[in-house]
Amino acid sequence: MKAGKDGHGIATEGFVYIKQSRSWLLWSSPGHEGKPFHIPLSSRLRLDEGAGPGWEPSLLTSRFSDTRRKKKGDSILENPSIPNPFPELCCSPFASVLSTSLLPKATSRKKQVIKVYSEDDTSRTLEVPSDITARDVCQLLILKNHYVDDHSWTLFEQLTHTGLGRAIEDHELVMEVQSNWVMEEETKLYFRKNYAKYEFFKNPLSFFPDHMICFPSETNAALSHSGILQMFVSSSTYPEIHGYLYAKEQGKKSWKKLYFLLRRSGLYFSTKGTSKEPRHLQFFCEFSNSDMYMSLTGKKISGAPTNYGFCFKPNKSGGSRDLKQLCADDEQSRTCWMTAIRLLKYGMQLYQNYMQPYQGRSGCSPLNITPMRSISENSLVAMDFSGHRSRIIENPTEALSVAVEEGLAWRRRGCLRLNSHGSPIAMSNMAIHRSQSWFHHKISREEAQRLILQHGLVDGVFLVRDSQSNPKTFVLSLSHGLKIKHFQIVPLEDDGKLFYTLDDGHTRFTDLIQLVEFYQLNKGVLPCKLKHYCARIAL
């Protein structure tokens, strides 16, 4: 056989020898034995598709070697066989170098569509992965709306018809939450702030009163509050929570007051007074397959004896008929029960959720739980601008005297502004407070309490609203000590000028903005400083 140019060959014995540069390829040639042929350039570039009708590539390399040996005889010395150290790299010239088993598998993440509402009932539709968590949804909305991330944003699940709601934990999968929804319930996801989400890690004293918590006998009675949290989170000995609760009887509208006990195995009630003997304890509920909700409408829908209700809703239940409803005598009791049940159900996961935004901080550990200062506290400091150079006032006594002097200066300061025509008018007529996030125009007392409750009963959560009883006055609604208190802001006229006061004119302010800013720095006649305002954000 004579070799031709590249791309030429001779068909012999049913096979074709084709020269490509310095190598030979063997092609099967049915019906073309002993006939020379030519392969076009386009076919040479696509060997895996063959050289035309009837031609197909063959891998008969061993037969090709035997044919060459027969033609050359024994004059050619064979090279000694050397074992191949990498047999997995040897493959066909027409096969892929990497097998499909070695390629990374493409993980397909299914996309789901969710709808999230805000306080003003505006909504936003998001396309998210099926394994997205509540914290990831909050981060996504924070970035899209350019909000400040102060680690208090929460995804809230609300059942409209039954008036129930709960804050979804940061680690929960949103798709799993939605899979438990039933058709007859109108359930929505809300995006709002919840300042009380992890407040029990910062201030456990207000969440676990001494008369409701009982420690095991082997535990030291003088346990610190950080030690109490460690017992809830990681210890095998779980503190016992006990007290009276009203329980709604199944299938009835009546409520019965019973003595309840919360233990690691679940929630029990005593059939004989306050007896804790096992024969008198009856199982009420366990928490692994159910979620806990708070009553947002008080006793209007459920007919409960008090406004401090909560309930347990089994996952994939048939609706409101499967609810196990309870209510407490006051807000402190309800908060204690609900916080202890959260710690019992999630344990260390709650502490990991709380610590995740602060992982870069030094000194943050389960043994070192210190209260975190709010953003408003960190951003407000006392300053002295009387000299040539400003300075920070570090002495608390001096800072207090400067604050009092500044308050008197506000009272003496004029309250005139310019209108669109350039003429001075009183600040009260402009009503610039209506543009502030903390002001809520024409909302009722009950609606204000509901709004503060949804933002969390943390000391310093507040809003300002119009008074319903007196149209010319305003009301400051403030959370303190797990209670919501209301203070009337009275307008006061002096020498033709209008002022606002909370303390019968002892401290006067030209507008509500000055009043709020003053009480953010000073407690004054209030039980605590103003820290977090309730806002109705728009998505």
C-alpha cells in the first residue's frame, strides 16, 4: 500500500488506511476493497460523523497492528511492554477524555414564588430557591429596599381569619412553612421588625419571673440569669415552668382554668389542684409537630377570658378546629410561657441564630452573654460645641446638665418657619411631624397596641398618634415592663406661640420632632427613653 497525501488512502481487506499528518487511521470500507478514495476536508474535520454514506470509524487497533506485523515480518523488533501507571487516562480517540461519572453533577435548585406584605398592605412578589430560609428572605428584602440591617427584621406568618400570628424563626425554610397552609385559611407573610425576637438573651430577668420557674433539686438555687439560659439551651436538666392558664375545651366554647407544667417531654396540666404527682398530670401538647401562635385580636374572635392568648397549631392540620388554645392572666405570664416553649423546641439553634450577625465580634460565647446596645444608643452621644473645638461629654452629670439646659433653650427658641411664599408661619400649621416614620395618623388605641405588640414588647418601643378623645392633642404610646402605656401630648400656647409638653408645661417643645429627639436622649417624666419606633414600611 502506498501512502498518498493527507486525507488520501487505499481500501484493502475491507479496511481503509488514511494518513493524517504523521499518523494513520483505520476506517471500515464495505464495498470499496482495493479502491483508492479521497475524504473531503469537511469530513476530515468531523471524523466522528464518518466520511460519507457507508463509512464509519472503527477502533480495530489490534487488527491494524497485526496487519502491519504480517507485512513487515519478524525483522521489526517489538518494544518491551511497559505497564501503564495511569490506565484511567487511556481512552478512545473518539471518546471524551472525562467520563460522565467524573463530571460534577448539576444541582438543579427549584424556584418558587412567594408574596410578602408590609404593614401598609403593599406587597412584593419574589422568586426564590426552594431551600431559602426566613433570614435569607429578610436579607433579600433589606437589599432590594435599601433598609438598615439592625438584626431585628423578621418574617411574620399571619392567619387573617383566626387572628393568629407568629414570627418565623430565622433558620426555618419558607417553603416548609407554606406547605403547612390550608386552603380555608387566608395566610400571609409579613416583613416587619421584631425587637423582642432575641431580647431574652439580653435581658432574661424580665422574661423568667421567680414565681414561675422551678429548678431541679440538684441545681444551685442562686443560679445567675446567664446560667438559666444555659440550662434552657444546652443542659439536660430543663427548668420547670409552672402556673395557671385558661384552656379552651375541645369542641366547646367554654374555658377552664388549670394548673400547667412545662417539662422537657411536653406540656401537662394537673387534674387535682396544683399537684405535680405523675398520676395527677395529664398530657396536653408536644411541640415537635406543631407551631406556636400568638393571638393578635385579644378575645374578640376566640371568646377568651383575657387578651393574652396563644395556641398550638399542628402541622398539616385541618384548620382552626385542631387548635389547642390557651390564655394567660397577664402579658408577663404569656411571654414567659412562649419564650420557654421556644427554647424547649429549638434549643441551641436559637442561640446560633442570635449570634450569627455578631460572629466577627470578640468575646461572644455561650458563657459570655452580655446585653447589646441598640443602634440608636450607639449613635447618640452628648456633645459640647461651646468652644472653638467640639468635644464629647463623658461625665454623666455634665451630660445631664447640658441636656436640661438644651431643653430650656428649646423652650426659648422661636418656632417660625417660612412657607412656600416666604412668609413666616407657625410650625404647628406645617405639621412636619406627619412625615416622620414614628407618627401614625388617625389610628385607634387598640391598633396602636397591636402595632407595638407586633414589633415586640421591649422597653422603649414607641409611636406617636392623634388622640381620639381630644382632636387637638397627640398621644405617645410606649412599651415598658411588658406593658403598653399611653401619655398625652398637650399643646400649650404662651405669648402667642404654640408649644407641646408632656409634663404640664415644665418642659416645652416647639414641635413633636424636638419632643421625640429630647426623650430619645433623656428619660424625663417617662419610665424609659425612646429607643425603637414602630414604622409602617412600604415594599
